[in-house]
Amino acid sequence: MATAAGARVGSRLLQAARSSALLPAAKPSNFTASRTFAADHGHGPARVNIWEDPTSPSKWKEEHFVFVSLAGWGLLFYGGYKAATGGSKKAESK
């Protein structure tokens, strides 16, 4: 009896798969990729690498701006740490 129930479930799944394959939404022609924003360069000013225009952060690519900002914050915190702990004092040896 368990095999008969399993066969019925299997046949129902097979019928469902066949019927969904015949639906018009499942045709490959309806799944064409559209990359309109990836190739469209008309949105905003062109972004440049940081080494091409280092004096204009507003023109930099976003990831380059992030790298420079993180490096600046790192230097600020490191400088504050060194200032608060006494900088580079050498230990006196006797």
C-alpha cells in the first residue's frame, strides 16, 4: 500500500511538472536578460579612479572613496592612540 501511495504522489508530481512546462511564462524567450542600467552611462557624472584625479573626491569611484575614508579614520584613531599613550617613548635601560 505504501508503494501505491508513493506512485500516486510521483505521478502527481510528474503531471505538475509537465503542466508547468507548458505554461507560456516558462518559455525561455520570456526570460531574456535586461541590463539597461549596467550599460547606461547617462546617469550622473562619470566616475574616475583616485589616481586619475586625486584632488576631486566628488568624482572618485565609490569604492575608492571608501578606501581613502577608512584609511583616514584609521590614521586618526592611531594618531589619537599614540598621543594618548605617550607616543613612542623609549624605555630607559640602566
